[in-house]
Amino acid sequence: MVTLLLLLLSISVTAFKQIPVGYFSSMLGPLWPGLSYFGMRQTETCMASVLRLEIISHKSRQNEFVARPIPEFAKKLTGQDLVDYVNLVQPFFVANLSTLTEEQRKALIMDERFLEENPENGYSVGEEVEYNGQIPESYDAREHYPQCASLQLIRDQSACGSCWAVSAASAMSDRLCIQSKGKKTALVSDADILSCCKYWLFSCGRGCQGGYPIRAWQYVRKYGTCSGGPFDPNEKGVCKPYPFYPCRRHEGKPYYGPCPAKGFDTPECKKECQTGFNKKYDEDKIKAKNEYQVKNNEEAIQKEILVNGPVQAGFLVYEDLYNYKKGVYVHTAGRRLGGHAVKIIGWGVEKGVKYWLIANSWNLDWGENGYLRMLRGSNHCSIESMVVAGMMEV
């Protein structure tokens, strides 16, 4: 066994990357029970530790790791092989096997074409906001605006590719509270944006099949929206709550039922509030003043968040994102599957690695209690080139 380990450790990293999937599993499985991809399913061995040190040492070789080409075989990994590989070759984040089916994964994201909007369609790249102070090493908007309950909320888009509407409404809710100095705390209705920006004079995209994030802001500027919030059959204090129940079982949450096989259909647009709400739809208006794309620049994004509040961001989704459990996400392996939109609420540094602090919309039992930390400063997965925001009418 000692000889075997020495042999494995002598393999160069370059050669190791070329070894086909399952090679060590088939060769060594009979000798070492429980051995999986590269011998790493059940136990953490010295081989893994040495390889991690050889491949990368956090900050010192972070850029080298990100810039490296991902091996072709790694792009095709899936399931437990993908999780094992990700946990073996990088120290940034921990992956756990996702239980989502292929159809359930598709329903959580959208086509990546919705991430890029033509400026000729009426939006502008905003000027970098003025901020005379020193940008802090870490920042979390939740800590700076405790009066804004929306900042503490993790939404659940359920089996609908509504991330573009959900994250827009979430960022708008935060900004409405922040820019009104806590006087306006209503949650913006993602349901209204999702359903009505598809059918009226201005179209955001295809509803549950995806939409352009910045068009959600344009829609709210042009036509306004109403109050809303998460799915709750007992909540009558808002105009249009989210229409879809959190499908699947979620720890500590009521179980409403399974997900539809191919996701929910886009709800019908109704310019009216739910029964029991004490205002008419036109009396419950929430509007934006403008919308703009934030410059593709780390410092510009930080200043925008510091001065005006959280921003909405789109990025490219790879299969290893679904398996994210904790740490700083760095795309490592798996197929490119589409696009997704989220809310950035801050940033930080862990062991020398810079990250964005992101609120996702996949419920609390995904990632770090619903949050994601993603590599910052290198336009990772195109996230820094797809940031949008706007000012709210207060």
C-alpha cells in the first residue's frame, strides 16, 4: 500500500489531468474498498492534500487556476464523478451531490441569450458613482441596513426560470428601502413583473422561460409595479405575492407538493390585486426612476452598492454550481448549461481570495443558507459584465 501511494504521488499534475474518468476507480477499487474518482469517494487521503498543494495555494496561484484551460474530460463530468473531481482539484469551495433531476435544473435557469441586451434597445451604461471614502475590504448590506427586512429575505423561484424577475424585484425592494431611508419597506412584486412584462406593450422576454434583467427595471420605470413577496397562501397584506409554491421538500419548511415535470407555465397577467388586499392595483404603484448597466469594473460595482444599494447580476451557469455547498465558488468542471440572474449584496475576502456576496433564489437549503460567494475581480462566469441597477421613486 505504501508503494502504491508513492507511485500515485509521483504522477505529475500535467499527466494526472490527462487520466480518463474512472481510471483509478477501475484499477484500484478491488484493492481499496470505497475508492471512487481518483480514489477519493469515502476518505480524504494524503494524495488529495498533496495534489491540492501542487495544483494551487489559494491567493498565490488563484489567477493561475482560474486562467487554466479546463480539461475536456472534466467538462463532461456529471453526478458523483463531478463532485469528487471538484473537491479534489481545488480548495476554494466544497461540493455536495445535488439531488435535482435534469428537468428541475433546467427550470431554475434560463437561456444565456437573455444575459446580453443590446444598448440600442434603450438603456445606457451608467456613470460611475462618486464615493470619496476608501472601499472597505468587506461589506454586507444586511449589516448596514437592519431596518430593511427585504435584505434578509431569500426568495424561492420554484420550478420557473423567473430569476430575472425575482432578482430584479429583490434588488428593487432593497433600494426602495435604502433610498427612502427606511420609510418605504414594501416588497416589490416579482409575480407582477414576471407575468405582465411578457404580455403588455413592453416585453421582458419569455416569462418562466427567461427574460432580460434590465428590461425588468425598464418595465417598472415605464409602467410601475405593485407590492408582493414570497408565496404564502395566508398573506393578504400585499397586492400580488409569488404565484408558485416552493416545490420539493425543504428543510424546516412546509411541503406544498412536487415540482411539475417540466416546470411551471408563466402566469396570466392580471392588473388587479389578490382578494383581501385593501388597495386597488393602480393605488399600490411602485416605480423606478431609471435603469442602467453598471460598468464592467470591480470598483465601479462596489461603489454602486455602497452608495445606492444591492445590484442585479447575470452570469453563465455550469453544472458544478448546482453542487455548491460552501466556500468561494470557482467554476471547475461540468457542462455549460445557460444563464442565471441573482442579487449582489456585498463582498469580502477569504484566505486571500476575493469574492462577491450573492443572494440566490433557490431557497435556504441551497448553498450557504441560500447565499453564494463567487470569485471577484476577474469577471468570473461573466458576472461583472452583466450588472444592472436603477434608482427608485421614493
